Amino acid sequence: MKNIIRLSEIIALVAVIGFSMSTCDLGNNDDAAGSGTTITIKNDTGIVMWYYWIKPSSSTDWGTAHNIYLTNGESKTFSVSKSISSNTLYDIRVSYYGSAWLYSYIKYNISLTNRTTLDFTSTDRNDGDKFPHITIQNRAGVNFDSCYIKPSSASDWGYDFGSLSNNNDETITIPIPLSNYSVFDIQMKKSGTTVIYSKQNITITDGMTIVILSTDSNSTNAELPVIVIQNDTGIVMWYYWIKPSSSADWGSAHNIYLDSGISQAFTLPQSLSANNIYDIRVSYYSSAWIYTYTKNNVSISDGMTLYFTNSDREN
């Protein structure tokens, strides 16, 4: 009877080993030929790890989470179902999950070869504090339905950071440390069209603000011009006017409601004239027009930003 029990234990152990040698899928992150690579992940973080991810170091897309459930001190070996590239560096992340992703541990720029062992310790912890945070301001006069950011040296645009409507801002965390890559390309796509707005070879610093303007478009189609008004007057602006400098008629007021320190993009009601010399006025209104700020004889161009300050005040 004892021999039978031992045999069943052996069968169970083989089954467990077979399960631990489970297959992981690199999905679209896998870009090379070859097969049969196995990796071993060891958890020395002090806590249980539930999931892991693998991505090329140049990509912003972590892709799909894979089950791991690895207790502290435990190791598991995984057979990579798709081959990895010998000349591509990878990032590997393991994470605990509670009510949200937390306690992430990441190894960067790893050259994965067959039977690579990755020992995660407390020094690998990164819950996003080592990633750059940037703010993208949409001042292009159109809505965007997607936003991509990638290292300039990479070909894969990676993760879609989502939509961004006109005159809105979005703070984005780029999941790549600046110690790995610091020069990035940004691509925004206009809703319902194939028009692309892009900035290339931008040296990213943590906390920087990047403004997307109409002039960042790759479209040659004639559209109404867009200007950006930045209110640095110290008070709220309610309306704006624009007229050719050669005209005495200010025409109709346009709603603006622009707090001090804020910018907005405005699509002009008609194309610019041949000489493009205009007067632009912004004003606060209570019981009467007060606090009017004017710029005269401005050479207007599509996508330009006009900064109104106290030096522009008329009354």
C-alpha cells in the first residue's frame, strides 16, 4: 500500500511540474525567429506575485498579463511559446494585485536566452515613480481619438493612451525609464479621419508639458486656421474679437471664458487674408465692458499662440 501511495505522489508531482512549465504568450511583442526558450522567475520580493508581463524594452505596451502566483522564495520555469529575438532587449514585470495593480517589480534591458533565470528582489520595485510623467495639451482645434508615444529609435508605436478632445489636457505616464530612452515621438490621430498630428525627436523630461498645435498636422488640405490664446492677465476673460487691422469694425464678440494661466485653441470663422495683419481683443464683462486687452497689427499664422498680459490692457 505504501508503494502505491508513493507512486500516486510521484504522479501528482509530475502533474505539478507540468503545470509550472506552463506556456506564456508574448503576443505582438514577439518579433523574431527561433523557438524553445525557457525562463525561470524567482520571487525574492518578500510578497506573493500574482502576474507577470514581458515586452520589448523600446515598447510602451505591456500587453497581456500572465498568471504566475509565485510565493516568496518560490521559483517557476516557463516555456515561451513564441520565440524571442537574440538582439532585442526585454523588460519583465511581476506584480501583486489587490484592489488595483500595486507592488510592481521590473527588470529592464534583459537579454533573454534559453534557461535565463530572473531573480526579483525588493531592489526591482517600481510602482511608477521611476517613469516620466508628461502632460499633453490639445490645442489643435480638433478632437483626437488616439495618442501614441514611442522612443524615436523604435518602430513599434506600442500602447494607445486614448482620446483627447480639443482644449483638454491629459497627464500620461510613459512606462519606460528615461535612463533607457529619453528621445520620443508623439502621434495623435484626428477623430474620423486619417489625419495625423505628430512631434518627433522630443527630449522628454519628467513633468514637462507638450502642446499639440494645428501646425503639427501632416494634412495639406485647406482648413480654417486655428490660433491659441493664452491668458496671462491675472483675471478671467469672457470674450474675444478679431478683425483685420485695416478695418474699424470689431464685428461680433466670440465666447471664450478663459481663466488666467489657461490657454485655448480657437478656429477662426474664415481664412486668413493675404497680408494676415489683425487686431485681437479679449475682455472681461460684468455690468459693462471692462478690463479690455488688445494686440494690434499682429501677423497671424495658423497654429500660433498669442500671450495676453497686463501690458496689453487698454482700460
